[in-house]
Amino acid sequence: MKKIGLLTSSHFPDLIPDERPLIEEFKRNRFKVEPLIWDAKHNWDEYDHLIIRNTWDYFSKYEKFLRTLKDIQDSQSLLLNPYETMLWNLDKTYMEELMLSGVPTIPTFKISHFNEERLHEILMLLKTDEFVIKPVVGASGHDTYKKSVSMSTEEKAFLIERLGGRDIIIQPFMPSVQTDGEYSFVFFNQKFSHAVKKIPKTGEFRIQEEHGGRAEAYRPHHREVEEIIPLLKAVKHEHFYARVDVVKDQKGKYVIMEVELVEPQLFFTWGSNSASLFVTEFVKTYGR
């Protein structure tokens, strides 16, 4: 009987409620399974597979998180998603890479060692009135800000105080986030499972629950799924689970906001039989 570890944080020691159907589905399929606090002491060799789930405090302990991933990589356990995929996806400059390869994305520009001079240079390239700025490594909308090109001296000073010297990315603000929301398409083993629509609270642009956002089930037309599949196929890194976050551009076409391959919430309770599909595809790929 294979033993599965689902990595989470001390804030969610039993996983968030939305993820718990995955535990029950693994057990129903005769796997041993348990949540594991990612930064506690473990013998990774005791597990056949270790799956990253609710490790949402990793950005505040980033070097430790990287060491944990490397320790798992060096153990007898199989890490999901794969180690190299995680390293690629943890740094949001992958968005710039996708953009430059022709994938429909929100225009994304990286600034190394952020300062006011470089900010001015990038804003000239964006040709936009409003923009979003965030660290290349981060989660849950932490240190993510929406600003205007005509922002005040005080606002510039705030950005330099919060982000100065760090590697950041800048993107034009997409108004459809506030008017239409953000869509998340969930895939297991390259197979579409389900989708959700995430809506920010009034006056906010971040869609995460901690910022007042909410999610609701979304039933996409098959043409929408067909529009998303090539976006995911453009990712050349091996993965078992994926969440493709998209918004609509001015022409109503989907463009990538993010491709989440590390620790995305997978919204199991919003997708009928989604936990069952996850485990079914897992068994097909990795056996019992």
C-alpha cells in the first residue's frame, strides 16, 4: 500500500476544508495518506509520493522552502509537481518567458533590483494608465499593488520602501478583473476537470479570499476549454496538476494571469467528482 504525504502549512494542519475530499478519495482507493507540515521535521523516505498542497506561507520562509523541495528531490519519495517544474514556476518571471514565446499573456516585465529609475523605464514600455506591481516570488496577493502612472511622490516612495532592491514584475492592470472577474481552469494529468470564477470585492482588484474575494463554480462552454488547452500545452515543464488563471482582454479573449503549478488551491468542492478524477489520474500515472 503506497503512502502519500500532502504538504501543508502549520496554519492549515489538516488542509483547508476544500482540500479534504482529496484525503478521503485517496483512502477510498486504499492509499495511506496524511497531511504533513512542510517545515516540520520528517523522514521523506517514508513516503512514496509527496504532493504540495496548502504551503501558503512559503514566501515568508522562501530559502527554507527551497531546501525542503531539494531534500525531497534527493529522497526516495516522488515529488509532485516535479522539482524542476516548481523551481521554474516559483519565479513569476516565467510569465515574461511565456509572453516572449508568443503565448497570450498579460504583458509582463521584470525589474531586477527595483528602483525608481527602472520603474519609469518600464512604465514607458507598458503604455498604460494603471499597472500592477508585485514580487517575482510571492503568494496570496502579498505586496501586490495597483497604481497609476500619475501616482504621487508619496506613492512612489511607498513602493520603493516596500519593494526597493527586490526583483519584481510589472503588468498593465486588466479592468476586466473588476468588471468580470478572473477564471481558473483546473487540470489533472492534462485533462480538464472543472473551473471557477473568482470575483474581487467592490473597490478591490485582488481576488484572494483574504482580500475579500469570493469564488463560485463556473461551467465553461467547450469552446472556452479548447481555448485554454493550448495555453497550458505551451508550458513545457512536466506537471500532474495545474491551474490556469485567465482574464479577458479588450477583445474578450482569454489571456494568462498565472499558471499555478506549485501549491494552487484546486477548488475540489466546486468541481463535481474532481477529487475522484485527481486520484483516478494519479493511479493511471503512478500506480497504486
